[in-house]
Amino acid sequence: MRQDKYKKVVIFALCGFMMFPLCAQKTYTLEQCRSMALAHNIKMKKAHTDLKAAEQTKKEAFTGYFPTVGATGAGFNANKGLLEMELAPGMGMSMLKNGIVGSITATQPLFTGGQIVNSNKLAKVSVEVSKWQLRQSENEVSYTTEQYYWQVVTLQEKLTTLTTVQKMLDRLYQDVEVAAKAGMTTRKKQLQGELKRNEVASNRIKLENALSLSKMVLAQYIGETGDGFEIETDIPVEDIPVFPEQLRRDHHASLVLTPEYHLLEKNVEVNRLQKNLAIGKNLPTIAIGAGYMYDDLMDKSHPFGIAFATVSIPISNWWGGSHAIKKQKLQLKYAEYERDDTGELLMIKMQKAWNDVDDAYKQILIARKSIEQATENLKLNEDYYKAGTTSMSDLLDAQSMFQQSRDTYVDAYSQYQIKKLEYLLATGR
């Protein structure tokens, strides 16, 4: 019986072990979060839809090169002839009581003032614009994802530090309780310990709520359902990152790599093509065509074919068209000014982004030094408190400084990572 019972326990334990991976929470890295956001975020779906629409517009514009084909047909049956003739007094003839007419024509444009060509070029540019807007959306989604990611990591790290401080306080409070029972300490020290523990417990509730909300925000952004997942925490305290000098780029050369500058260039190109279209509307259009006609009106089939050429001159457009052309020329000039001015601002943005990286890195160094000092200060106060040469207030202050130093380092490290990404995106990477 004991053996059977033992076997059942072992089997149950094994089954539980096998099922554990199925119940284990998923853990996502930063790259995984970014990939999920690029695949599922609504901003990316909209950008892809805009690109597909632009590609369809390009295909539609190409059909302007095709001939225009039209067909018409009609049949009628009247109660009397549509054409009546009186041949003699009392004698008449009625015709066209019924009949069928039909035609099919095809017209091929030969010259349209460049309107078809420029319309196709404009549609092509629109596709290119949509591609750069897609790239811009990818950058925005990646940046926002990283912000949400590091927010979660920061809160997780702060919660870990708070847990360490809570353990310190619990040990200290236990020692105080033992001393109080032995009559070796005062009620004041007990109250100080209790108040500090309450403060830390309250902060823990706030941190846990903030962490839960941050995970929900991140989950919604990357397309994850619920908050049943974990984020890989990777904030090294011991190893300080090396200054990222290799990330620095020539800002003037990097300008042409950015989606923002490409969009400015495409805006100039769009306005240039629209100017050409405005000019084309004032030029004559030439077309050739052919057709096939058929009628059966006199009880006799009458088919015939025709060939024709057309020349259309938009005379009435001339008095208004010149103003439209001048307006488009001004808009083209405005687009060129905007490109040049915004280009300079983009290079200033690059320099600011690099300055932010430099500042964020220096903040890490300061925060790391503060951790070393706060840790040493805490150790000294713990030793002094055990020796009875310092007060509990000083020890509690040392614990708070230890917690604050680690929290500051976590904030600085997260900001450093975000600032690096800002610089990469600002320089077209």
C-alpha cells in the first residue's frame, strides 16, 4: 500500500512538473515587443493601408494611356411612324415605326499637354511618399514601444529595490521588538520602525498599481491580450555602459537618410508636377479614333465604319489658367523654402539628440557613484546602530538614501536607452 501511495505521489508531482511550462508566463525582450508592435499596432495598419491605396491610385493613373472605348445602343417601337409623307390626296406613307441603332467608338489620346505623363509621375511620387510615411510610422511605433518598455522595467526594478528595503526594515523591527520585550529600548523606536514600514508598504501598493497599469498600456500597444506576461529586466548596476561614441554621425550627411527630409523633398516634387499639370491644362489636346455604326431604321441594315481625329483647344481656360500657373509656381517656391528651413531644424534636432545622449550618460555615472556612496553609508550606519553610537532615525535615513540612489540610477539608465534611440532615429537609422 505504501508503495502504491508513493507511486501516486511521484506521478502527480511529475504531471505537475510537466504542466508547469504550460502555465508559465511569457517573457518578452525589447526586440520582441518592438516586433509585435510593428506587426499589430493600429498606426502601422493604417500606414500599410495608405500605401496600398497609393499603389492602386498609381495603377489607375496608368490607364490614362489606354484608349477610351464607349458603346451605345437604342431600339424603339412607336404606335405610328415617326416620319409620315403624303404622296397624293388620300394617300400617305408612314415610316420609322420601329428601329435599332448602335455604335462603338475608341479614342486614343496622342497629346494632352503632358497631363497623362505628369499624372502618372504624381501617382508614382504618392507611392514613394506613402513608403516614407510608413518608415516614419515604424520609427514612431518603435520609439513609443521603447518608452513603454523601459517604463515597465523601471517600475519592476524599483519594486525589487523596495522589496530589499522592506526586508531590511523587517529585520530591524524584529530586533527592536526583541529589545523592547527585554526592556532595552523605548516605545519611540518601535513607533519609528512601524511608521517607516507603513510608509514603505504604502509605496509598494502605489508601485504595484503603476506597474500593472504600465503593463496594460504596453500590452495594448503591442497587441498582447491581458497582462499575463513578464518583461525581461536588464539594468546592470555593477557594469557601467561604455560611452557610445560609435553612434555619432555626421549630421549633414545623415540629413538625407531621414524620412522627414525625404518627405520634404517629395513635397517639392509634388508641387513641381502640379505646376506642370496646371500648364498642361492650357495646352491643346489631340486624339485619334475609330468607330463602328449600325442602324436598322428602314427595314434595312446599314452598318458603316468611321475614323476621325480631334483637336481640342481650351480657349476659355486661358484667362484663368495663367493665374493658376502663377499660384502653383508660388506653392513650389514655398515648398522649397520649407525643405531648406526644416532641413536646418532637423540638423539642430540631431545635435540636441546627441547632447541628450551625452547628458544621459553622465547622469548614469553620477547615479552609479551615488549608489556606491549610499551603500557605504548604509553599511556604516548599520554598524554604528549595532554598536549603539547612532540613532534609529539615522539608520532609517540611510536606508531611504540607499533606495533613492538605486531608483535614480534606474531612471537614469532607462532615459539613457531612450535617448540613444532618439539619436538613432534622428540620424535616419
